Amino acid sequence: MERKQLSDKNKLQLKALSALSGMDFVIKDYQRGYRWTSTEVNRLLDDFAEFVKRKNQPGEFYCLQPVVVRKINGSRYEVIDGQQRLTTLNLLLQYLSDGIRFLFPSFKLYGIEYTTRPESRNFLSNIKHPTVDAESYIDFYFMSEAYRTIIEWFNVKNDDSLRNDILTSLLKTKVSSDVNDQLVDEANNIRVIWYEIAEDEAASSVDIFTRLNIGKIPLTDAELVKALFLNDSNYSGADADLRKINLATEWNLIEQDLHDDRFWYFLNRSNNPMKYSSRIEFIFDILSKRTPSSPKYHTFNEFYRLIASDGVEKVWLKVKQTYNLLKEWFNDRELYHIIGYLLEQGVKINDLKTEWALHDKDHFRDKYLRNKVSETVKGIEIPELSYDSHADVRKILLLFNILTVLKKDNSDMRFPFDRFKTENWDIEHVCSQTDRIPEKSAIIQWCRDILDLYLNTSEPEDIAAAINAGEYTTEDRSNLDRLCKLYLSEKPDKEEADNLFKKFQKKFFEDDNSISDKDNISNLTLLDSATNRSYGNAFFPIKRKRIIENDSNGVFVPIATKNLFLKYYTPRVNKPECWTKEDSRYYCDAIVKTINDYINPKTDE
């Protein structure tokens, strides 16, 4: 069941820690106690140190993970999520209390009370000089250890300027008005994502806590950005509610469309390190230029700035324009194939967007995209490629399949990027690269494959009758009898299996006298992982039989792979049951001819 979203009426803000001055936080009994160890504390302090050492741009800040609260009364709040961070920051600020009194005298440290430990407020506020034994409660032990970790971290650094810089980044604010008379904090400080549950939120605090923490799933950038877009403070006028409803409706339509796997996997390369619980976040990441190395909540931070400076309507228009552009590329058959290929090779959508905006559609299609494809295959000598050059072979075979589909001008056929990425298509040998059955466990399967090929059955009770009913040469009948005996034996003889393997290998032209270099691209094709596993070491006619069966049963087979096994690239087929030197040569020539215009592009005179 999909996890429910929190109400759009909830208040979302970025708060400098100075805004928490004088507040009281209550941690209720449905939450676990304080459990951060030195690992988490040191990581937080290291992040702070890295932030303050950077030469930050005006208004650049470090964003802590969300603190989800529900107002009790006045400045008193129940903490639903984020109590570990709030407690650790409380300990850190107490350690820096001498500097606070000098630099930020108006700041009053917020209080924290764990309802399961009534003494917790007192223990925390006196952490420097405890009046309660730290060993009396497990929570107090972890708090005490965290405070000791903070002391040790600063002692190791032994840097007063770093101490002051971190304190300043924690509590400094510099508020000014922008051109729209909106208050903007321009300080390079540390801020918290403040997510306040609306008073009329029907769900209980326990339910919200459960939603946020099942599987340790925090609020995502998409959820936070949605709260920004639908925040009541961004709307005014009589039609405010209608504008919010329209935006929410458009949001849902985009999210729904992105759940079409054909669209989604066209846009996302198979090894994309970014994972999305909400797919619209992908569009937000494009606009915010998020990368795998971007800090947590980078996208939320960028949208917070954008909405503050440009307003909801303008920013949402950018979202829709980006979505519409991606959809236009998807709907255009040629752009779909070429852009889909380039995205799989790591080309960035933002680079494509920039070029699209600079030139007309014909230039983008005929010049820019063609040149980008040429860049991906530049310097590759196709006839020299071998299995060891795995990435280049995979790239060439993918492009070969895509261009083969595109050549069918009158067809609605499309290369299925979703199948390619979800079914883990990869390179596989056409002619078996092994010279013997590798393990005893594979003998029975190998026998079954040969019997099915010759007799159309491998059922023990039907084999003898099928052999007798067939018309075979003396040699073939002898081999089938031996194969049947091997197949039905309780302990198959490995030496006999190897002898029979060599006989059939020679019959199907798959011995050393046929394809001299079985790892060359002329003996490689693109197949899904399930098919690879099912016939990895099978002979060509067995693979061909299964490819035909898959195709007739509606199982998708890459077009170039199907053409290969049907001997489409061989002008005169003499041995349909074998993969010969001639077949492999024509196949390689077809790959070169199809891709040659990109490897050796024509230059404008």
C-alpha cells in the first residue's frame, strides 16, 4: 500500500536555529529515547566544520533534516520527528554557552523534555555539571556520551576560530527585504526544515510518526517541495483556493504520467544512482541541477529560494515547461530513440535542454544530436571489438538495435527502454564460447536441450518412440541413443558427456575450426538476463529455437537479435541450423554499415 502524504495545509519553513530561542519541546512516549552515538555526533560536527570552511555565497546555508512538530500551546511543541537532532544541537549549544553569552546574549536555549523521563529537562540543562547519575537511565548515558564526544571533537581540532565560526553559523541571522518586500535571511548559517503539522490534521501524532519512520523513510524532497507549493502563505485573493486546487491537480497528473514505465525509463539511465519514491522529484532535480554528490535536501533548498524570489506561479510554470519538453521528446519517434540512447550513455538532460533553447528543432535534431551520438562512439573500431571491451560492445549493440528500429520509417515500433533497463539486457555469445559442459549439474539440462531440438520432446517415456519415428543418419541415431542413455542415467558420466558435446559441437560448426574468435563482436548479441541464464552455453540451433519460440509467444526480442538468429544479415543461407564464419562476417558488416555514419560523420563543406 502506498504511504499516505501529510496534509497540504501543514506549515513548512526554513528556520535559523536562533528562531528556536525560548521554545519548549516535548518528546512523547511513543518515540524511543535518545540514542545517537559518537558516530552520528562526529558526522554532524564534521559537516558543520566543512560548511564553515567554504567560501559561501551570500545566503548559502547548511540545511538540517526536517523537524516535524505539532503545536501544543504558545511556544511549546510536541516533536514528532527530529528529536535526535534537536537533542544533539541542544548539547552542542550548551558546550558553546560561554560564546553565546558574549556573541548572542539574547538567545535563550530551548528546552527538551522526554515524558518517559521527567528528570530529562533537568539532566540536559545541567549537562556540564550533572545532578543526576548518567548511569541511572539509558537515555542519560547516551546524552552524556554525546556531550563527551562534542568536547573531544573540539579538543582534537584545538581551533578557537573554528569554534567561533560554528557558533556563528548556528545562531547568526541577517534578515533583509528583497524586491518583493519578502523577508530574506542572507546569513551563511545552519537552518532546520521546520514542518509544523496543521491543527486540523486528522491523523494522530503516533500515526504521523509511523508514516515517517516505517522503513526509516524520511520526508522526501518531493513532499517538502509540495508543501512549499501549496503553502497558504503563497496565495492570496478570491481565487486562492482554486489556484491551489489546479496546481495540486496538475501535480498529480504529472506524477501519474511519469509512472508510465515507457516514459520513465526513456528518461532514466539504467545505472542512475538517484532513487525516487515520488517520480515528479526527478523534474525538480533537473531544475535544481541536483547531482549524486549534492547535499541532502539540495532540491528543497533550491526551490525554497526560487519560490521566495519568483513566486509560486512562475516556478510551477518552469516545472510544467520542463515536463512538457520531456513529453515532446518522448512523443517524437526519432527524438525518443536518439535522446533515449544518449541519456543511457550519461548525457545530461539539462545539456539537452540548453541546446534545445538555443537552436531550432531541425538544428537540434540533425546537427546537435547527431554530433552527440558520434561523440559516444568516436574512435571505436567495431570489427576489433571483443567481449573484454564490455562497455563499448554493449553501447554499439544498443545503438545498432535502436538505429535498426528507426530505419523502419513506416513502423510504429519503438525500442523499449523500459524492457532494456528492467530486464537487464546484456551481451551474450551467439556461438557457444565453451568447449565442454562445465559442470556435472549442467549435463542433464544440456541433454534435454539437444533432445528437444531433435525430437521436440524430452519426456523420458516419449524419447525412444520419437527416435524410432525419425529419419536419421546412422551417426545421428547412434549419438541420440547415447544421449538418451546419458540423460536417463542416475549418475551421468562426465567423460561420455564431453565426448558427445564434441560430436554435436562439430556438427553445428561450433568447434575450433569454425568461428576462430568467439569473443569478437561478430559473435556477440544483446539479450535479456533471463534468456542468457536459460541458454548461456547452448549451441546456436537451440538458442535459435528459443528465440523463435519467445517471439511467437509475444516475448519481446531485440530486433537485431531476432534478425541475427533468423539469418537476416546473410544473403544466401546454406546452413540455417549453424552459425558460420560467413554469417558472423555479414553480421559484423551490418553493424558497421548501420553505425558508420556516426563513427565517420560527414563534415559540412
